[in-house]
Amino acid sequence: MRGSLQHRQLRANDSGCCGIRTRAGLPGRGPAPAATRSPRAAASCSSQQGQQKQQQQQIHATIPAARMETAGARAGAPRRGAALAAAVAPPAAAAASSSGRVMKTVEVDLGDRSYPIYIGQGLLNQGELLRKHVPGKRVLIVTNETIAPLYLDRTIKALTEGGALQVDSVVLPDGEEHKSMDVLALVWDKALEARLDRGTTFLALGGGVVGDMTGFAAACYQRGVHFVQVPTTVMSQVDSSVGGKTGVNHPLGKNMIGAFYQPRCVLIDTDTLNTLPPRELASGISEIVKYGLIRDAALFDWLEANMPKLLARDPEAVAYAVERSCVNKAEVVAADEREGGVRATLNLGHTFGHAIETGCGYGTLLHGEAVSIGMVMAADMSVRLGWIDRSILDRTRALLLAANLPVTPPATMTADMFKDLMAVDKKVLAGKLRLVLLKGPLGGCVVTGDFDPAKLDETLAEFCAK
Ligand SMILES: O=C(O)C(=O)C[C@@H](O)[C@H](O)[C@H](O)COP(=O)(O)O
């Protein structure tokens, strides 16, 4: 989840219109709603006819590879194909950072809003990496009560070394149930109390909830201040910190209030995963499996062979999985920043999953757990439609189980609840439900409303309490 179990502390004894734009030559930028309330009433869709037409067509998830660079080799033309090559090869040779530890840089290619994703061990100790992406003199670190005791001091030190920056911080309650407008207002309260101006940078230190909320707070504060992501969970490192989706939940629907707002950089210190509880680790792995299913069959194969290593937090396996995920995410975001098309494929399993999160009450299941169940349901429906071979469903279920993830919804979820809650999904267009479904060989998917609704009913009947 983007949420409540994030980083149990150590004292608790435990070990969220397509077409790639390239930049040749540029160096590397509460409670559940009552199921009886009909969310349909809350759903409204308005978009131009042309856009609807485009989106109603099936969107095939095939785009070229984006850029992946190692430290010290970031200038020069994009190397298309490098990313996919890395997916097939074992963990790529990596460059050493100034501290002598492994560091990779993946570029999110968005023209003059491009930004780097730095990936490596111990990066929080390299203050210069962060400081060079802070344009003004003041920083507001937004974190939560679990992460603050673990990493806040180190982050403040990284920023204040050299004496040029003044840092304030605000500590939010931890958990998906706190991803709300009320809690978000605490960030703005702090910013105003501290007299922070438009030159300020908001820095998200934590998992997906912290990242999504900080980004939205930054997008709105004085109509937009700078934003930096320092994700500390698998979920946020492989998915939510990249791509600029920010926002909060509404009692009637997950992530319903928000904005697209890109960070200036994403700094991933994979050492922070050492304090992550096992359940949170598994939750993040769900999104890595997703990349395998929608566009990176080689990654899926790798996960099948390496899941024990990943669960054991083998540093090489973790680095590879995080890097491959960021490359996949960066490619899709670069091709379709605001989800006019192919970006919706990143929502595989999310329509079912968000319904589960909202229906059971935010924070009951972790986000990745709900997505895991949702991906199996989407795969099941794809088999029923005759779009994929049953072996893909079987492999998906087996891989998610191997990651200690759930593959069936809680018994409280009925088919009617699913249908009501899925009707407010953000992919609904003109009242028509669109789903990400698997199609063809492993690694292929479509976003479509053009399916036999009886097959959805069959899937819901299969997975829900009668
Ligand atoms: O970045 C995206 O685009 C995604 O859909 C990634 C998802 O894994 C992520 O959970 C995202 O926050 C979901 O966004 P939403 O628009 O479906 O609420």
C-alpha cells in the first residue's frame, strides 16, 4: 500500500497522444464508503469527442524502449533498445558513484520537464545529488511518523551540508487511510506558518502515500512549487514516484482528486528497503509483476527465476528489479504523460484493485495486494474472452503466490460491490467501463471497453462470494 505498514522501525525487530518525445543530446530531469451508496452518481465524464474515439479504440501497449544510462554516461543521444537489452541480460554492469557504490540513472524524457531517476545504495548519503535539483534556498520535507525516525535526520543532513539550504519538515500520520484532503492541509499549514515562498522545494520522503500527497501539495501551493521524490518503499521506488501522478483518495473512489505534476528528480536509495516490512516488500513486487505482464515478458521470466532472491533483498536482484521497473515506467510516461492512451496500461489490475481498496476501506489491504488480486481477475477474464492462453493466468497466479501476495478478493467483496465501485474508475468514458486486459503472448495487453460483459460477470461470479 501506499501505507500503514511502511517501514516498521528497526526497534520493532524487523529486518503507494502517444509518441515518444526524445531529447537527443540533452544530459540527464477512513472508512469504506457504504457499499450501498452508489458511486455511479459520482461518476462524470467529459472529454472531447476525438479523444473519446481514440480512447475507445483498443490501445496496444507497444512503444519503443527509452533511455537507460549509467552514471557518468548521461550525455549523448538516447540509446533506444538499451533498456530492453538490459531486461534480457542479467543485472547490467553498473557505474560506481562517488562513494564507490553502485548507481544507475534512468531518464524520464519529458522535454524541458525531463528528470533523472537515480538508483543506488546509500544515495541518501550523497547530498550533492539532491541539492543540485533544489533551485531555491528553502525545502519542506514531507514525511510520515514511521519514516521520520529512520531517515529524516539523514535527509536534512544531505540537504543542509554546505549551508546553502534552510529545511523545514512536516510529519504526517502513516497509512492509506490518511491520504485525504484533511491530512493534506497539514502540509499547507506548515508551509504557510514557515513563510515558504514560491521558490521552495517540497521533498517527499516516504512511500506512495507521502509521494502522492506531497506532489499534490506542491502542485497547489501558491499554484506550484518545486517537487522532489525520495521514495523509501518498493511500491514507490518501482512505480508511484515516477510519472507525476499525485493526489488523494475520496471516500467514493481511490486517487479521485489530484493533478499530474512531475518531480525535478527521483532519488532512490535502495538501502532504505532494508527497513521495509515483508508485507510491504511483497506489495511493491506486485507492480513489478505488472510490468512483466503488460510489456516486459523477459522481466516476468526473470521474476519467475529470481523471486526468492528478491524476497531475500539480495542487493543485485533488488537493484535490477527497481531499475527495470523504472525503465518501463519512464518509457510509458514519456510516450503518454497524461494518460491519453498507452499510459492506461499501467492500470492493469487497478480497476478491480481500487474497487477492493475502496470497498474494504482504505488501508485494509495494501495497494499492491489489491492490485495482485486485480491482475489475476483481469487475467481470468482475458482467458474467458479467449485473448490469452490459460498458461499465462496460471503463471501469473503462481508468481504472485510465490511473492506471498493474495490472489482472491476478501469474502466481503460481492459482484455488485465490484460493479458499483468499478463504475467510478477514471478509465470510464461516457459511462462505459474500460479495462486493461491481457491479449496475445505474455507481455501484451489492451485497454478496451470492447468486450463481452458476460465474461466480466463470469469472472466476478468466480471470484466473489455468492
Ligand atoms: O502511473 C500510472 O499511470 C499508473 O497507473 C500506475 C499505477 O500503478 C498507480 O497505482 C497509480 O497511482 C494509479 O493511478 P490511478 O490514476 O489509477 O489512480
